Amino acid sequence: MTQQVKFGDCRKLIKSLDDESVNLVVTSPPYNIGKKYGEYKDSVTLEEWKELISDITSEVARVLTPNGSFFLNVSPVPDKKTKEIIPLDSVAYFIAKEHGFYLRNAIVWNFNNMQNPSQRLSGRWESIQWFVKDIDNYVFNLDDIRVPYITKNDKRLDPNGGRNPTDVWYFDRVNNMTKKKLNISEFPCIYPTPMIERIVKMSSSKGDVVLDPFLGSGTTLIACENLDRNGIGFELDRGFEKVIKQRLSNETKIQSKLL
């Protein structure tokens, strides 16, 4: 498989892709909370953030195949001034609807390692919104993502099967200790690879094209290489090139062919 990385503004780069040429899009944009993402200024107005999401969602709708899926990971975040929690998943939902998408599932990603505020409850979840272009026609490989039954001794259950993983997923965030082991401590937010692999297996087939417009440290391409998909990633900051290449070399089943 081939994993491609292109550096620059994803809103411009995605225009080079042909209509209906991508089978799956999975991504997590910056949350606008002031994280250090190299060249990107992660501190804009909510209206500017909405404009960014709208621009890329419009192009995602164009490049996706008719039966394609769009997975968007966002988080509830505190307003910079009032500290009120802004449900970015709700904001993104209405933007996606404007561009013709249907919400198939709102997946709750639950985790256990994060900051502990003193004036509100500790946040332990983010939202992964699964959008489809056609509510009656989309790829869903349930058998590829089944998980072990809770009741293992029930004779009525298929021993070779498994249960639906539901819409609540538990995957630990990539903590600082793991980042240190992988030599990627400088990157602030990294997907857990098994979670992205579940999405790729669930909503694409071997040989398909998977796009991540906000590639970051390259996790989506690692999942694509491990699962025999062709990946395309857009990243604004060329300073992340070394990290992406390093991860593709160290964390995939074979040395990736990176373009």
C-alpha cells in the first residue's frame, strides 16, 4: 500500500483530489483551545473555527464515494472567556447537515487519563461523529469489528462471533509516557491507533483510499498501512514530517512506502 503525505493548507490541498475518489475520511481538527500545533494558530474565534470546518466538510462531500463515510472527532471545550462548555460536536453536526451529510452514529470515546479541573467535573469523553452521504447505502463491516461477548459460557452464542461494540468506545489516550517511548513527546494530541484501526476496518475495504485532512503525527496512515488501505494525509506544518516518517517506519507491520 502507498501512504501519501502532502504539506500545506488542507482546504487548498483537497481541491487536487478528484470527485468521488476517496472511500473514507477520518480526522480530528484542532479544537481551538490553544494547543501548540507548530504553524497552526489554535486560538481563533468560534466563527473562524466553524468556517474552517465548513470549508473542509464541503470538499469532503465532493471527494467521497457515494457509499463513503466521514468520521469527525471533536471534543466539548471551554469558552476562552466565560469558561462555558461549547459542544463542538453539536456545532459540527449542523455544519455537516448543511453539506448534505447524515449522522449514522455519534460515538462516545471514553478514556481515563486527562486533566482534573477543580471548578467542574473532569472531562472523560470526546465525540466521534460518523457521517454518511447516503443513509441507505454505506459500508459497514460489522463482522470485522466485533468484540468478545461479555457472557462467555452462553451456549446460544456463536463461539466464532462476537458482539457489536456499541456506540461507546473505551480507548486510553496516548499519554506522555507512551509518547516518550515512541520518541514523539513534542506532539500534543495523538489518536490511539487501535481506535482508528477499528474505524478503518468498519467503514472501508482492503485497497480503498482513506483521507485524513488534519494528519498531525500520522496515526491514520499507520492504521492504513497495517490494514492494507491506501492513505492520504494533509498536514499544515512540514516540521511534523520527521515524526510521521518515524512512526510509519516504527509502528507499521512493514516499512511503508511514503510519498
